[in-house]
Amino acid sequence: MNDFIARLTSAAAGAGIALGREEAEKFYLLYLMLSDSGKKMNLTAICDEDGVIMRHFVDCLTVVPFVDGCGKRVVDIGCGGGFPTLPLAIVRPGLEITAVDSTAKKLTFVDEVSKKLSLNVKTVAARAEELGAGRMRGSFDVALSRAVARMNVLCELCMPLVRVGGNFIAMKGAEGHAEIVEAENAIRTLGGELVGEKSFELPGAGGRVIAVIRKKNGTPPNYPRQYAKIKSKPL
Ligand code: SAH
């Protein structure tokens, strides 16, 4: 355990995040649970120690500075096995995180971890576009998403859930900038404005881009559309 904690703490520090001992121990427990259930439940292909530390834990922690100060009602769209939800909930216990995924089975794992580590996470098994058209429209300070869809599609899944004045924060890979340019029309149509974009290297794991979109205006009532439309005719 100590070796894992030392490596995680130093990798997180390299990304500008200071982890305390208690937080690092929670990450270790999460790592054990992920190695145990991750493959069985098809949650992640990455199960080796260094891969989990860098590609799951530290990658997810890079979003923390963008979330800080944005309000506490956070929704993670397409959280899968709980990323970025679980790392964020460990280091920011004051947030109220709603973790959404259309596959209920994956959320069982997120619930188990949240219970074991006493995290403030609520899971909702639903399609994002249905929540954004219905009961959760406009009800979050922040929407987050990692590795779910291309930016122009992702905007329509996430932005309707954000209140006016809130933020949608997209965690993208090396092609992030091109995707953001391609999504310019989607961002504007859904009421948003790109207010920040940061590109960086995640050591050993390639390029990353984090985009921050502020919701300036309400999303027009005809969005989000049904998923087949979102996908076949992206904004
Ligand atoms: N964010 C996680 C999982 C990425 S895999 C991570 O970074 O590891 C993409 C996940 O998005 C899958 O679990 C899939 O079920 C979910 N998903 C895709 N489209 C969705 C939608 N429209 N609504 C809700 N979840 C969706």
C-alpha cells in the first residue's frame, strides 16, 4: 500500500494536486475494488497499477482546479465505472455529485465504492438527453464528462443539464482542440460560450484538453433531441 500511495501522491503532485494521506488511502481502496471488479464487470481495460494511477486517478484529478469555485451541484455524464466522479468525490467531499450512466450495471460499482469510502455521490441510471429534456434540466452548477462522445454530440448531452451561469467542463484527449472548433455551432446554439481551454501532456498517457463552456443563455426548448438525431445530425 505504501508504495502505491507514494507513487500516486508524487504523480498527483506532478499534475499540481496535493493529496493527503487519508485521501491517498481512499484511492488505494478504490484501486483494489477496481482491480477486483473492473475486468469482471467490464468497467475498464486498464487494471495495472501505473495505468490506473495515471490514466484514471491523475487524469481525473486534473479537472479539480476547473471545478473549484463553480458551485457544488455537479453532474458527471457517462460516468461508467465512476470517472471522474470517484476521484473528484474523494478530494472534494463538499460537492454533491450525481453520476449518470445509461448502463445501470456500471453504477452498481459506483454505489459500492461510494458506500465503502463514504462519498457524497448519487447515481442515476438514465440517458443524459432524457434527463436534460426532463426532470433534471437546468439543475446543475457544473456538468462534467470524460470519454463519452465527440464534442458536438457531448454538448447536446450535457449543456441542457446546466443552469444559466453554470459550466460544462469537457475532458478530452489529444484531438480535443479540433473537436472544440468543430463544436462551435453546438456550443452557441445550446446557449454556451467557450471561456477556457487548456492543453497539456499527461505523463506517459498522451495529450489532454480540458474545455470550459459557460452557459450564458437557456438552452432552446427543442434541445436536446432524441439520441438518434443528436448522433446522425450533430449540431
Ligand atoms: N467516463 C468514464 C466512462 C467512459 S465510457 C471514463 O472516463 O472512464 C462512456 C460511458 O458513457 C459508457 O459507460 C456509456 O454507457 C455512457 N453513455 C454513453 N452515452 C450516454 C448517454 N447518452 N447517456 C448516459 N450515458 C451514456
